Amino acid sequence: QVQLVESGGGLVQAGGSLRLSCIASGRTFSHLDMAWFRQAPGKEREFVAAIRWTGDIIDSSDSVKGRLTLSRLIAKNTEYLQINNVKPEDAGVYYCAAAYGSKWPRRAADDYNYWGQGTQVTVAS
């Protein structure tokens, strides 16, 4: 089993930067593909970005392209998400997700076996 814990949510000013972390524990972190999804009130959970376990391949949705930095630090079992020039539509509950295996890219929620509890991001305009 893999346990995921997100941190870093809260209130962000529009135009500012959003930074989230996800710490994994349990099984080995080094071969985990990891991702972020978000869910706004009344909307379905949507894919934001994913990073391959190798750390060198990133997939992201068009909504954050050009504004996103996604990285992972194996020594700390941690994945980091940063979104710059935050917009009101970036608000929602952000979920960290993870999966083992060879499938790539992974953009569907069903592609991931492990999920964090979520962290709320509110954007002040």
C-alpha cells in the first residue's frame, strides 16, 4: 500500500503562485508515477498534471500549460506542484494520486490506485 498526504493548500491571490507537496509512504517511491487532480464545487475531478517515476517526463493539461512546474525528490519521497499566474479557475480541492506500472500517459482518475485526502485551494481575485 501507498499512503499519500498533501500539504500547501490555502488562500492564494490571483496572479500569484500555488505550491503543493505530496509525501508518499509505504511502498517504494522510486517507481511511482504521480499526478495531481483537482475538483471544483459542482464539477468532476479533472487531471492537472503527472510526472513519470523517472522524473524526466511530465504530462499536463492545457489549462496549466506554461504555468506549471512539477518535480519530485526521491530522497524525500515527495512530489511538488507549482502553478504560477494563478487564476480563479485554479481553485478547488487538489488531490495527489499515484500508480505503479508501465502505462503512460495517465490522465484518467481510474489510472491511479492511490489517492491522498485532498487539500483545498481558494483563489482570491
